[in-house]
Amino acid sequence: MNIVVLTGAGMSVESGINTFRDNNGLWQGHDVMEVASPQGWNANQNLVLDFYNQRRKQLLEVNPNEAHKILADLEKIHAVTIITQNVDDLHERAGSSNVLHLHGELLKVRSTAINTAVLEWKKDLIIGDKCKDGYQLRPHIVWFGEEVPEMNTAIKIVQKAEILIIVGTSMQVYPAASLLQFASPSVKIFFIDPKPAVNSTEKIKIYAEKATTGVAKAIEFIKNIK
């Protein structure tokens, strides 16, 4: 069975990774456009670099949770591809081998001039860190206002899905939200989120709970599908 999993911030919150924005619309105390947009980068590179340096340090201190591990184990019996909006590497650390990052990766950096020059990076990134061609490096993150390079690949993956599992994301933010439009009419959808943004239908089975418990229940249900 071909299973595609779409994950968002709620997937990693139980590992200690904070969700994208808090109740007042700020991201870790910052206006999101200050730290996640080309305009913010051009206005204050030091602020942006410090922001991601702090996120990177946090990521290196946390571990995959049970939901990450359950999805990794699912590869033993089904074809599983994960499309994540998260920039952490917790799916990979749990053992998932087919992970597509829509919004980039926190433990990678790239050249400000040559987007293909992507490097693994676990230490602080500072002004003066340059690619081999002499251009400043920046976080390998898709910022607001930038194209999502992996979107076409994600669409092709979703088109082939027999089962879609959506975990910890409202699927209200575009372009990621548009992926559901490309799913087969016969696809079975499992939606896992404490506050689901959709209603249960014959096609959509909802688990209104956190990732660790909801993923476990959804996988048990899927194992009994004939």
C-alpha cells in the first residue's frame, strides 16, 4: 500500500519543538517577517542568523517522539513517503528514509547567490561564513515570498497515494494546503490534530488528538484495511 504522510508543526511539538507561531502571531517572540522573509534578511542579517542559530541549538537537544518512530516503523510493511513542512530532521533521526522537506532544513545552509550549493551545518552560522565562490551563506529555509522548489515533486507523490495521513498541520497555509487537490478521488485520508480544521466525512477519518496517540490509532486502523 502506498502511504503518504503530510506533517506540520504539531508533529514535533511533543519532542519540544515549539509550533510555528504562538497565540499573538509571533514566532519565538519575533515578527515572522523579520526572521523568515527576504526583506527581513536584507534588513538585518545578524538578527536572522541569530534566530536560526538558536533554533538549530534547540533542535540538536531534542529527540524524535513516538509518532516519528511509528511512521518510521511503518516502512517495514508499506511504501511510505513523508512530506513535511517542518525544517527539523526528526523524521530522519527516527529512521524514515523517504522524507521530502517542503520548507527547507534547519541543519543545512546554502549560498545567497547559488541556490544549489547546499551544505550540512550544525554549528552557528555567522556573517563571514561563505560558500566556495565567496558568497555569504544563509539558512536553507524557504522564506515567505520565496518559491517552494519541492512543490512539484510533492504533487507527484500525493497523486500516487492510496492513503494520506495528515499530522499536526491545519492544511490552511499555501502552497502546502493545495496538495490535497491533487489526491486521487479514491484516497483514504486520516487527519490527526488536537484542533482539526476539517470535518469528518466518509472519506476523512479524524483523530482530534496529539500526534503520538493519534498516529498510533490511525496506523492500527490502517493495518486492518483489506
